[in-house]
Amino acid sequence: MSHSLSLRRFACGLPVAALLALGACSAPPASEFTGYVEGDVLYIGPQEPGRVTQLLVREGAAVKAGDLLAALEDEVQAADLGAADASLAEAQARRDRARAATQRPEEIAVLQASERRLTAAVDLSRLALERQTQLVPKGASSQANLDTAQHQHAQNIASLDEVRRQIDAARIVGRDEDIAAAEAAVRTAVAHVQAARVRLDRRRLTAPADGVAQTLYFRPGELVPEGRPVVSVLPPGLVKVRFYVSESMLPKVAVGARVAVACDGCAPMTADVSFIAASPRCAPASR
């Protein structure tokens, strides 16, 4: 029986047998053990089904974090984003109308012109009424003319008061609750735009970390089901070597111990022990 040990910071990603020696490279053969390389790959795929339109990486190619690996059809997601943008513009317009006066400045200007005209009419009718008031007692004018002057003056005053009330009403902004509801609608529309943009961005599959592209599972034109990967990436930090040592050698190995590693086609390197199994395990038979 032997114990399983794992190493981290192993730079070679080739799935070949490795020869590990405790201590220096010149250690005696008794401290050499055969193991194998393991890698925890990252599977990159869409959250929604779709057809692959671009595949921009090949197996074995090095990739950097953020590199575009593949793209899927995105017409539906782009349309959703366009509709969300339009809804946001509409909600913002409604909010702005609720915040602003109920009538446009041009309409208010027309009412103000009417106010000036009626003010002049009131002044003129007042003068006419004063004149008739002086003439009637002297017999120079009739009572009918005085009644007409009184009526005209009262009518002009009423018309002026009406226009002034219209101007005041035109300058009144929406009620507080209407403005609050309009602002809430804008926030909801903004959230819909953000969600639609995320869905669209997810149609472009990018590398989450530096690494090597391992396997391509789909080709351009093929339909990818929901949750299935299009490509897998193996970051260097997720490569490890697993090897087995006898119980007699176990006291000489500890987590954090530095070991020398060698494998076919790899330059000499070192790694640190990151894990020691708690219980003995059977070593796989060598081939």
C-alpha cells in the first residue's frame, strides 16, 4: 500500500508519465517515484442553446484571459437589446414629461401674449367706464352706455383672470407620486437593458484565464445545446502531478516540500507537494 501525493505549479501539460525525485536531481534511485499528470480543465460554453458562427481557436493553442474563443448566433439577443433600449427611451421621455411643465414653452408664450392683450383691454375698458361714470350724471351720456361700459370692463377682467390661471396651470409639474412612478419605470427599463446586454455578450465565449485550449467539442454551423461546452481550456495553475510513495518513505515527504520533476519531452523543473492522502491507496499498475 502507498500514499497518494499531489504537486502544484507543474508547468508541463502533457499527459505523460512523470518521474519525481525527492530532494535534488542527483537523489538516489530509491527516492524516485513514477506518477502521472492531471489537469482540471475549464469548460467554456453558452448558457443558452445556439449555433456556432465562429471558432477562433485550435486545439493546443495558447490563449490569454479575455481572448475570444468562439461566437454563437445572436440575432434574437440583439433584437431583445434593441427592444430594451427603445423601452428605456420611452420611459425616460415619460419621466421627463412628468418632471416638466404640463405645456411646452411655446404654448405658454401664446398664453402670455393673450395676457398682455387682455391687460391692455382691461385698462382701456376701465378708462371707458370712468368716462361714462362722469358723463351720465351730467346728461351727456345714457345709462345704457354706462351699463355697457360696466359689462365690458367686468368681462375683460374675467378673461384676464382666466388666462393667468391657464399660465399658472401650464407651469405646474407632475405630482410627486407620478414622478416617482416614472422614475421607477426608468430604473426597471435600465435593468432590462443591462440584462439584455449580458445575454448578448454571453454569445461571445472568451477565455476566463490564461491557458491552453484542450478540446473543441463543436464546429461552426453545429447547434450547441444549453449547458454544453464548446471548448475546454487548461490553465497552468490547474495542472498537477499525482504520484505514490511507500509508507516507509512517507515520513520524508510533507506538504510544501520541494521535489524535482522530469518527464519525456519536458525540461527539468521543480514543484511543491500540495496534498497527501489521509489513508493508503493502491498504486495503479505500471505499464
